[in-house]
Amino acid sequence: MKYGVFAFIWVTNFTRNELYLLEKAKAMGFEGIEISMNESFITSGPIPELKVESKKVGIQCLSSTGLDSQHNIISPDSTIRKKGMDRLKKCLDIAAELGSEILSGVLYAPWGEFTGKARTEEEWDHCKQGLWEAAEYARKCGVVLAIEPVNRFESYFLNTAQEARKLVDEIGSDYIKIHLDTFQMNIEENSLDEAILTAGNKLGYIHCCESHRGIPGTGHIEWEDFFRALFEVGYQGWLTIENFTPDIMLQEFGKQVAIWRKIAEPNDVAQKGLVFLKQCEAKVQKDLSTPKRQ
């Protein structure tokens, strides 16, 4: 498995001034750094410089984004649905330019926005049609879409691995996979291992985040069960440590993540979290490879 880190651990926006984070992440032992494609990054982000710097440092760029009410592929308004599709295609273009393997996140509905009722069949059909079109575009870009089910306070559309698996199976494209997040799973799933087994061969990306969004290993996430399930499904993709600086609340989308206090120092979340996860992975791998006594 490969380890990445989310840039929003340290900053609320990625500009030329934040290019130093690539070397910082590499020095900590990460193989990838996730860049969130928010409105600011899409319109004025340092994309050419980021591409050059990632090659220079030897670290892979990972990409994520989320939809909003103006870029909503499940909207009853066809004009808004088209804007949503255009946004996904733009993000895929950027991801391809940066050399990203994956474009992950809440790609199926507006993140953090609600209609006051459960999803409808019409919304489900719009989503399938939109993501199928996006997947065909992703195929041309050489980038896989990974849809992230999130908790009930962030979306009404997809909350569990089972729902995500149903959607992915109905779309039926090799370029649509599932993005699981341990923080989200901790709220919505019966167990982490059950969710991972449900995603199975459609598991495409993972966020590693502690139950309280602190340093991995300091909360109540069952990390050993998590890794056992990953080995069982043969997952060999990215494990990205996700967190947010409290300054994220100053951003327009800050309410979705609700980080009101600093739980741990950003460097500790990244560095100590990486050490813990690698140790946990190694322990589980050793346990699984050690013959049991009869």
C-alpha cells in the first residue's frame, strides 16, 4: 500500500506559496500529497508549477473535489446538471495534468447541502447518468473516479459502503470506484472491516482519519481490523491521512467539516500518524503470514 497526506492538514488553500509542502511531505515519508480542487484552485491554482515540483521532489499528486448547489449532477434543473458535469470534467483534466491516478470525493451530489428529504429515484437516475458520462471522460483522461460515502450530517445521498457499491455496480464502469474514509465509516458503518469487504474489488481510495480527527492511533478506530480487511480484499492502493486545520472554518465549505478546535498539531497528525499506520500494517501482515499452531 502507498501512503499519502492531505494538504489541508496544514493549509486552507493551495497556492504557489504552499509548494514547499511537497518536499515537506516527502521528507516525512509520504509518497503522495492530496490537493483539494476547490473553486480557488480550479480557477487560479499553480497547476503547471505543481506538476513540475512534484516531479522534482518525487512525490505523486493526488486529487479530490466536491460538488455544490451550482454544480449539481442530480439537480432537477438540466442547466445545473450540465454545470456539474463540466466541473467534473474540468477537475479530471487537472488531475490528468498533475499525473493523478484518482479523482476522489463527494462527486455525486452537493456536499453538505440537503433537500429536507431522502434521495429520490429521479436523483439516483440523474446520478447514474452523470457519473457514467464522467467515467467515460475519465477513461480518456486515464484517471479513475472514486466516490466517497459520507456521514448523514454531510450528505443525504450516500452514507455507506453498501449504498456506494450499489451505485457503482449499477453504473458498471471500470473507471468508477469507491472512496472509503475511516472517520465517515466510524459514524455510519456497522464495522470498518464489513464496509471494506462490501467495497471489495471496487475499493479505489482510502482516507485514514482517527475517530476524533486527531492523530491516527489515539482514538477508537479499530485499525488492526481495518488492515486485516484490506489484506483480505487485496487492496494495494492509497492510504491518505486526512485532517483539517481549524482555519478551514474560515472557508466557505468549513461548516461541512466542523473543525472547531485543534485536536493535535498538524505535523504530529501527519508524521506520528504515518509511523503508527505503517507499524500497524506491518504487524497485521506479520500476524497473517505466521502459521497458526494446530
